[in-house]
Amino acid sequence: MAHDGQAQAPNVYDAEPIPASAMAEIERLLSSGDLFRYTAPEGSPVALLEGEFAELMGARYALAVASCSAALFLSLKALDLPRGAKVLIPAFTFAAVPSAVVHAECEPVLVEVGENYRVDMDDFAAKLLGAGAVLISHMRGHTSDMDAILALCDAAGVPVVEDAAHSLGTTWHGRKIGTIGKIGCFSFQSYKLVNAGEGGMLITDDPELAARCVIMSGAYEHNWKKHPGLQNSYMLWQNKLPLYNMRMQNLSAAVIRPQLPEVAGRVAKGRAGHDRVAERLNQSAYLAVPPPLAPEERAPDSIQFNLTGDWSDADARRFQAEAKRRGITVQIFGLSEDNARAFWNWQFLGETPDLPKTRAMLMRAGDVRLPTRLTDDELDFIAAAIFDAAAAVKG
Ligand SMILES: *Cc1c(COP(=O)(O)O)cnc(C)c1O
């Protein structure tokens, strides 16, 4: 199939647009100057967002914070792990995840990830002994085997935190991702399904964990009274915990709230768009999109695929150049310099053992954003560019 090239190439970097209904609320906040979540006696935009998000997820408690990274950090602090505790994380994730573990004064233990982008359960089981916590990063929205992970962790008495930054709307056996572990953490950074520029949320059903997170997020003095829940828990922790001040401000909540009713539609569109491109890529002899595990219903806004068979680094780079010539930039995680998703660049961890499975995957896994607003024609353009680029190198 012939293309006009760049002229038609869709822009996959723009974020989700902000619903017009946010504007009136933003104007109201700007003209009153009421930006701090704890100024109003009740019903601040952040508090309303927390209530709406908890209801959307079916969780008892929700706490809005500055970022998903802040949510991950607070989760680990709330678990009250001893300094230096081992925290298992998948070796395929974003650098902010091991960073949150380090920030919480714990030691990240990287677990191998297979070519389907999911935690390698043999390596997980081998490394679980002695762990203080497990932080499962559902990287790019891919869900690892949560049945196996929870069974092992429950048996060992190890708490599980879910990094669901990119998994809003994904389900596992029909259960919402982020409600399976003790705490679930979400991101509203611009490249996630809900776009506030920055922002995060944590959810839990555990009143003690909720109270500890609320106080540490910066609910100083008696501001915790503005959070619904068990006040006894808060009384217990008043003045006993550090205040890290990772609160969300009202403007962010005003941007997020009108997007929540759009989540279900974005999820359905994202899944359909992803599956449309995946079907085309899977027709190539040189490409494969790994299927989800059976219990998973995905909510993707990007696609990952593997270059299959015998690809050299040089071939993979030529494939990237051929795709670029057709207007589409394909990230291959391990091939770009200083990539934040390649574990060997996390030098702040010091010496870490090599992880050959994860490394092999990162060197041949392609990544393209598929924002849920793309039309079928735009999706087909992207699929054709990737398909044809692989054929141009290997055909
Ligand atoms: C985006 C992302 C994060 C970080 O979220 P922030 O809100 O930017 O801190 C963490 N984990 C995963 C899997 C992500 O996709």
C-alpha cells in the first residue's frame, strides 16, 4: 500500500483534551483564589474528586496526591516497613518506580519480565523470600498473573501494592485493577488515560493505611477531619508521622473531575483501537503482539509488539528508520540512549544483577502511543507503517 508519508501521519503525542465543562469551575477557582484543598470547610474540588474516584473504583478510601510516584512512596511509608526492607518490583517499569522505593528507604529487588511484558513467576517466587513488600507495576497497562502473585504473597504474609498508573479501567476476572492489592496507585500525568498534567491517586479499603497516607500526604493539624472515614485511626496517628506534603491542589481536581465520566468510553475506544492495530501487526511474519492473560480485560492507550525471529540490533534500528520514513516513531525501549524504562540505566540503584530475559525483551519490544481519540483511518495508517517497515527490513 502506498502512502503520502508524513502528511497523513497522525499526531500521537497530544494528550487527551480537557472537557469544556472544566472551564467554568477553573474560572471560579481562579477568581476566588481558592486553590488549596483544605481551605473550604468541606466539599473542596479535591475532596469531591476523592469521593467520586472511590465510588468509580468501588474502594472505601481514596487520597488525591501530586503524582503516582508520590502515591507509591506514601504507600510504602504507610506499610511501615523497616529501613532497608526488600521491595520486589518488575524490572520492566518506569524509573520513577524504583525511585519511589529508594525514596521510602527500601531496597528494590528487580524481578525478571518475560517477552509478554509480564512478571516471570519463577523468578518472582525465587526472590519473594524475605521481601517486606511487593510493588507490582502494571507497565503500559499489562497485567501480570495477579492470581499467582496474590497466592504467593498471601501465603508469605507479604503486602502487595499495585502501581496502576497506566491501568485505569483495566479489569482482572472483572475486578478493577488497583483494588486487588492492599493499595492501588494511579497517575493523571498527561500521557495517561486521564490528563491533568500531573496528579495521582491512591485507593485502599484499609482504614489504618488510609489514615497514615492522609496524614503523611500533608493533612496537618486537624485537616484529616475533612476526609471521611474512621476518625479513631486518625487520632492514633496525629503528630506521630512525618508530613511529606504531597497534596493535590484544587485546579488539578477541577481538570480531572469532568474526565471521570469519560473513562469508560476512553477504555472501550482504546481497547478497540489497540486490537485493530494488533490484528494487523500479528499478520506480519516478523511482528507479534503478545495476548493478554485470560482474566485480563485491557484499557490500552498504546501498543507494544515484539520483533520476532532473528533480528540484529542493526535490523531493529533500520526498522525504526523505515517506520519513521512512513511518519511513525517507534520506541524500542532498549535501543534508545538513557531510556528511563531500561533497568541498566537506573544507575542510582548501584550494582544490580543482569536480567537476561528482561534485557532481551527490551531490545526487541516496540512501543507506539495510540491515544484513544485516533480514528480508524489513523489507526490503520499507524498499523500499515509498522507492518510495511518490518517487511522493508526483513521481507
Ligand atoms: C506514569 C507512570 C508512573 C509515574 O506516574 P507519575 O504520576 O508521573 O509519577 C509510574 N508507573 C507507571 C507504570 C507509569 O506508567
